[in-house]
Amino acid sequence: MLINDQTYVGQSSGFSYGMKNPAAKKLKLSHLTLSARDAVFLTGTAAYTALLFWFG
């Protein structure tokens, strides 16, 4: 909701709550885990980048 020309209300109220409440913060960040698939992707990306630099 736009009050004046630059003040938005209601868009960031949940952000403050999520950063102050430990339970809400844990719930928001619970899906950010490193899996084996992520490690394989990062290793492959690093190897591909190294090969690009090696062979120019």
C-alpha cells in the first residue's frame, strides 16, 4: 500500500519479524542446506573454469 509518494507499508513488516524472531529465521533458512548434488555442481564448475583458463 502506498501512503505518500515514497512510503510503502506492509511490504517489509514480515522481514523485520523474520530477522528478529529466531524460530522464524530458522524456518526461512531451513531449505538452504548443502547437498552432494551441490558439491558435484561446484566441483564441475570449478573444473570447467580451470580448463577454460588452461586451454585459453
